[in-house]
Amino acid sequence: MSNTQTELSTPPEDAISALQWSPVSGHLAVASWDKNVYIYDEPKNGSRLMRRIAHRAPVLDVCFGRDETEIYTACLDWSVRRYDLDDGEAMILSTHNAAVKSVAFSPEHNLLISASWDKTLHIHNLSHLDVPPSVISLPAKAFSITLSKSKLTVAMSTRTLYIYELSALQSASSIPSPDTTATSPSGSLLQHLTLEPWQKRESSLKFMIRSLSSMPTDLGYASSSIEGRVAVEWFDPSPESQSRKYAFKCHRQPSSDPSEANVDVVYPVNALAFHPVHGTFASGGGDGFVALWDAGAKRRIRQYQKFPGSVAALAFSRHEGFEGKWLAIGVCKGFEDGKEGDGDIEDVRVRVFVRELGEGEAKGKGGK
């Protein structure tokens, strides 16, 4: 396969919520509202479906652990689950008090972090399984999280962002706190953790945050909104660094209505993903387009052909020798136009595409 794009032959049956590549191979995990997680083989082996893992409720997020033998899932039934892909063993790590929106694994700190609409984070210290998961209260519903090597960034429904240092979370979650232990809805033990975030910020975007993605350099992150905008920001709180942050319009298309000349239809930016090598990033929108951006040069590198539906999720491959070689693109119904009964919308199928990037395809314009 050379600079080509292929489509997975056995996609989920309902909307795609998340995509992630294995850290050690080309295996791809896909989470869906059809109550399943799908594991696909490497693209060089035809991306065949290897396993379907059934859940009791829609799966809102999925991530791999240290290798391809374990995955963690976030579910609408409030649970955070671990699945061993070798022996099929499943276990509930913790239970929130509402749907779990996001789950992410930090290999540097051996932490699994889940974020829920119940306004909490659960910190699972996998190096200390004898210690109950720690609960951190948030001021609002968590809509998205992203991890860099040293930071956790949490976006909430109030447009507030909290940034935590992972080393502080690791240290605090490794010590039992019997005075603050409580019981989750499933009967498992939890311990409440009082830990102030390293930084508190208000989003540069005026509307609800839809997605987050961290820079591979561990220097900052990008966020996107439902109103066709992306913001790029840096962690360093110094005035010099903060003066570099910016936001821009994207995923807007001219209206097809003749009475609305010079009017753009604004689509949500549903997905962001940084390239692990070049530091450029991809955005996917409700308009069906995927674009590559140079964060440093503040310009678009390229835009791909329109996909047959709303782009719901994006992920770059990250295993050794193939870092950023493949871009997975999840496409499904988005109903951004409010036309649930429209024939064209009903014809949109759930589809997963894998694009093999050519040499320098995702390299920034200013790169050497």
C-alpha cells in the first residue's frame, strides 16, 4: 500500500465514538454506540476484524494500555472497564455516577484516567492496585481529556479547562486515604482526592469544546469547538508564551441555499489528532472534510477529499517504525443539518478509512 486509502470491510453498526492505534503494532481499536469495541489487524494484513468485544451499553471511548494485550473502555453505563485481549478476562475498575465520556492511559506514569459527566475524574494508579481509585471533583461535566507526557488537560461544559501535572496525580493516588474512602454505585471502594490543578483556564473558544489533543512535544494542546474553530495554546504560563496562542475558523462551507449568498454553514470540529513526529495536526469536521494544519506556521497544509458523512474520530498510528504513517478516519451520521429524516442523511453508512501517508505528507510547510 503506497500513499493509498482503504476502507475497513467490517465497520461498526452504529456511530463511532473513538479510534486508537496500539502503541506496539498496527492494531486499531474502534469504539461504537452499537455497544461494541472492534479490534482490527494491521493495514498490511488487510485490516481484518480480529475481535468484537460486547458491552452492556454504548462505548464512548477506548484506549490501549502498555501494549496490544489490554484495552480500557469508557461506557454509557457509568463503568470503566479493562479487557485482557489474550485470555478474554474482563473487569470493572471503577464506576462513576453518570456516563463515562473519556478514558486515557499514561505509560510514563502507569495511570489510567477516566472523565465523566458526573463532574469527576477517576485516577487509577495501575502500579498500586491495592489502593482504591482516587476521585477528583470538577466544577462541571467533563467533555474531553488529553494526555501529554507530563500533563492532563480536561475540558468541561462551562468552557473551563483544568491542567494537572501527571507526576502529582501519580504521587497522590499511590497513598491510601482511609478517612476519605467511599463506595461507588457498583460497591467498589473509591478515595476522594483534594488536588488543585496546576493551571485553570478559560477556553479561547466562545462555544462548547468538542475535542482536545496534546502536542507530542509536551508543550501545549489544541482544542476545537462546535462552532467551526480550533485554538492552539501552550502550557507555559509566562506572558511571552501565552502571547503565542491563537484560534482560527475552519470546517465552514458555503450555503447551498440561493437566498443565502455569501453565507457559510458552520460545522462542529469533532476530532483532532497531532502527528507524533512532525507536530502538525489533523482536524475532522461535520462537513465531512479532514484537514492537516501546521500549528507553528499557522497555516493549512492540505485538505483531503470529502468523506461520505460526518468525520467523528481521527487517530495517527504511533508504534515504532510507523509513527504517523497511518491515519484512521471514522465517518458516520452527524445530523449537523438537523435533517434526521432526510434521505441523503439516512443513506450515510458507518465507515472507517485508513490512509497511508506519503513521505512528507504531514510535514509542516516551514519544516526543514
